[in-house]
Amino acid sequence: MPSINLGIRASWEHYVESLRDLLSDKDITDPEAAVLVSKLLGDAQSAPASQRAQKLFRFVTDKIEPTDDVFGLAPSMLSARTGSPERVLRYLLSLAGISSELALVRGAEADHSTAALPDPETYGYLLLRVATENGPVWLHAGARHAPFGFLPPQVRGEQALVLNSSAERATLPQADPRADSRDVDVTITLGKQGKAELKVRETHRGQSAVSWRNDLDDVPQAELEARFEESYASKIVPGGKLKSVSFEKRDEPEAPLVIAYTLEVDRLGHRVGDELRVPGLFPASLQAQFAREAQRSTPLLVAPGANSTVHVRVLLPKGAKVQAMPKPSKLDFNQARFESVVTSDAQQLDVMRTLRVPLMRVAPSDYSTFAAFCRAVDLAEASELAIALP
């Protein structure tokens, strides 16, 4: 809806100055906090700033429960272990002698038009810009299990308003296209009657790994295998039974999370005459995610996007023969890409699918083309493999 805003002697510079005034007396030095910083750093008190900042960052993401209380006393937030993670982290960094600045950051979902009057809703994220020996590092401290330097997809490459005396404008760095990804490697050992064993390794990076680690925190260890089978594994292969599962580097946020599991199923896919028909595994289901409407009158924000590589290897029983297999395909829409490559011999068949859908805005005029891309990808991923069993 159109709107008109009227302001008198109002500007972004005045807005930043008002926030600085509110925060000017909220970082009072607390001796107990100084002792805590010394304890957290341990032998690393003379280490480079990036190493010290990483230790304090991990404490904040692990121990501080995020709230919307941005203007409270930092020592009180630290003592209560609840409050603004960025405020607490900045407070700890200052006690460790590391310079940092708070910054308001615009999200990808926010209004991107140029406005002379300040609007608090435009810059909806609070981040830190930390000075290190390797240059400035932007930190978002509100995501538990996030790697040091991890930025939510919605703020990458977006504009920031630094809360310093000059109300500096800055731009956040873009992430590597593969910073958020899921790589799936599946080996299917097929029996003569259609019984199959699936050995799966999923490697999650970035946002995907953060989400998985947080979800795992909510599941008691005694219930982990049963919940994993019920909520996730059974949806991959209908009728599949979980034989084993492990979570590699679950407690190492800086490393990718690897989920390795084995499934068994009495019959993979379905029979059509003498053929076994096996549908595509691990579909992205782009249409259900991004293109459920027939048309749009407003831009579509594709967030957080989708990046995956799925490699399915089928080991055939002796005497089995591939009757039909998915066709190789290449599809694209602007920066979004999909590719499927299929190879086979007498003993096995390999299907490699690669999908890259970055965070982007789709104009109403382009929506029908984007929706067609999503449907085409879904159809390509759903292509069945037909095998004549001995």
C-alpha cells in the first residue's frame, strides 16, 4: 500500500545517534565479568584477536539465551545468561581488549527502496563488526552451533548501518555459493526380489548444519534413533527400517555435520510386471517450497534457497538388467541451476544430481518462468529407474 511519512529534522544520522545515547551507559565494567573473560580465554589471553574472539563467541552462542532486550545492562544480561547475544559479546570483547562495533543490518526480506527518513523496520538484524589481525569480521551471535563468522543467508551482501559517530554505511560480505549445502551419497545394494540395503552419508554445511544441530539438541539421546527413523528416515524410503545411525562431528560447529545411516527395505520402489520401478530419492520438491501459487502480483523472495548434490549408486544383483533410467538434463533460471548425469554398466548405475538455487527475488513478471523451472526440476528428480530382476 502507498504511504507518506513526514519528518522534521529527522535523518539516519540522528537515528544512529539516538541509539548510541541509549547504549552509552549500558556496558559498565563488572569485576566478575572480567574474571570470567580471563577464565574463558585461559592460555589464549595473548593470542591473536581472532582466536580470542572465537572463544568468546562460542561461549555466547552456547550460554546466552537470546531475547529482544537490546538496551539492557550488559553485565546483567551476562549474569542472567539471557538478553541480546550481540550486546553480551561486544561487552566481553571489550573486556578482552578487542575492538568491535554494533551494526544494524537490512535483511533480504526488508524494503530495499531508498528512504531519507529512518525506519526501524528496514534494518531488522543486529550484528557485530569485530577488528581482528586479519581485518574486520562480521558476527551474528544469535544462532547456537553456528561457526565463527557464520552469517544468516538473509543478511549476506546486504547493507549495514554501523552504530559509530559517523553513522557509517557498510556492506556485508557475500558467502561462498556452497556455504550452505547438503551433499548426499547413497549406495543401494539391490537383492534379486527387490529387497535393498541403503547406506547413506549426508554432509551438511552452513545453515543446514546449524539447523540439524539445533534440532538434535531437542531430542533425548535415548530416543534419538527412534525419532530419527520416525521423523526422517522412514520418509526417504517408505517401509524403510533403520539399522544404524551416527552423527559425526556433532559437537564441532566449525566442521560440517555428517549423518551416516543404514536402511533396509523389503521392497524398493514398486513392481510393474517383471520390472522394479525405483523413484528418485532425496527430491528437493522446489514447487512445494517456492512455487505453490499459479501467479503473483508481488515479488517472491526465494529464501534461504537450496543447494544440494545427490549421488545415488545402485549395485545390481547378478542377472538384473536396467530397462529404463532417468534422462540426463540441464535446467536453469537466472542464477538457479539443475543438472542430472546418469551412467551405467552391467553391475551398477550412478545418478548424480546437482541443484543450486541462491537466495533471490523473483519479479511477478518472471514468476511463471520460475515456477516452470521448479516443476521441471521436480519432474526430473522424480524420474523412475526400471530394472528387470532375474
